Amino acid sequence: MCHNKANISAHFYSTDDSISCIVLIVKNGRACLENNINIFKFLLVISIGQGSAANFIKWMNYEFTENQYLLFDLFCTLIPSILMAK
């Protein structure tokens, strides 16, 4: 395979001259896609959870201090992280 500027800008490429490297490149691409989907799910769960909890707290007419907000964010991020870990 000739080394040109297109290889540098590509996300997945191989320096192997044979076609057998395509299997490895496809596996890497699928793993990257799976990681992106899992990150999206994680961020979606966190944002829905934090938004719902914040609305519930406001509905209860309760105000958090700065430290309580910090612990609240840590709790809302830590629990889904543990539950979604493989």
C-alpha cells in the first residue's frame, strides 16, 4: 500500500499490502461504532436522570447548596456508570 496523505487522514487504515487486513479494519470500525452508541446511551441516561431529579427537587421547593449540587452530579453520574459498565 502506498503511503499518501489520504492514509494519514483516514480513521482506519493498514500498512499491510494484502487484502487480508480488511477484516481487522472492519472489526475496528464496528468496535468504534459500538463505543459511540454506548457513549450516546450513557449521556442520554445521565441527562434524563439529572433533568428529572432537578425538576423533582424544584417541585419540592428545595434549594441545594453548591456542595449538594456537586454530590448530586456525582451521584447521578456514578450510578449509571456502574450500571452500564460491562
